[in-house]
Amino acid sequence: MGHIQITPSILNADFARLGAEVGRIGSADWVHVDVMDNHFVPNLTFGPTMVEALARSTDVPLDAHLMIEDADDNALAYVEAGCGSVTFHVEAAKAPVRLAREIRAHGARAAMALKPATPIDPYEDLLAELDMVLVMTVEPGFGGQQFLDLCLPKIRRARELMDKHGVETWLQVDGGVSLDTIGRCAEAGADVFVAGSAVYSADDPDRMVAELRARAEAARG
């Protein structure tokens, strides 16, 4: 497993002052940007132009999570916009291996996301092609949802498969991650944690980033 990383989601930040909001999480490892197209998920958020503006306004690298239907055609636009990591949903990618290789070839980390009902086992052979796997712990589309415990076995299974193949792939969780749930995810084998409302509803978002990191590290022992 890699070292613990905290990637706050700006889905729960104040969109009218995103540059300043990102400035409140200076100790984060990444800024998680939820891209939604109102087709793959029932919500609409940012596009490449917005992401590019955000990339210019912060030194923290951007982690784009593409909850969009035509990931194959659009993922590279987010690499070009300045994202250091681009995650596509396997349910939306027609050619996931080719897409992962294209993202890597253009200089970003390639990641694949799984909705709660999508198993990891069919994608065992893809792990070496990926820099990160994202296990969604809520149905994608909205922030502030309750963490789904039923996803914990999948996190464990993903970690087992990564260990089996000796890959350096990171294992990210997203959805309902908080001080109450992050320990369970870390114990199950996750090492990268997306937290939205937990961070931005805190009085001091950057202190919450530190508390989440400490909680995950303690759970991992």
C-alpha cells in the first residue's frame, strides 16, 4: 500500500469562490474535482474550461473524477486542462485499456472508478494498466450521502488483487468518507481518500484534512 493521501472534493465547496476554497485545504495531497454530465449521473457540475481555471489557481494537483458517459472521447480534455490524475468510470468506457494508456501517454495518472454494484474481479487483468482504482462508497451523483458499508468487501478484494499482482496501483474511496468511516476504509486496504462534506462543513477544512489523515494512519497501524 502507498502512503495515506487525502483528496478533498470541491463538490461541497462554495462554487462562487472556488479559488479561495481550494486555498483553505493547502495540506491536501490532491484536489478532487467531480465532473458530472447530467447523463451518467443526475447532476451537472464542471467542464474542462472550469477545471483549467482551477488548475491555474492552485499548486495542489487536481484529481478529476469523470462521471460522464463519453469518457473515451473526453478524458484527454481534462489532462490538457491540467489534471494530474484522471478517473473514468469503467461502466462508461468502451475501451478502458486504450483509454488508460492514452491518459498515461499524455502525462497524467490513469484511474478507473467502479460504482457500488460493479465488482472488481472482472478487471483484475487491467490493474497493471492503472495508477489508481476508485471504489465508490455511495451511488455517484451527489455529495453528502451516507457511506455504504456493503462496499468494504470490495475494497478488501481490490487490495488482495493488487497485492497478488504486485502492482503499485493506489486504491481510492469516495462517498461518505468522514472521521467515522475513514478508519474502516483504511483497514480494508484503501490508501487515497476523497472527503467532501466532511472537509468543507468543518470550521477549519485544513485541520479536518490533518485529522482524517491521522485517523486513517492510526487505523492502518
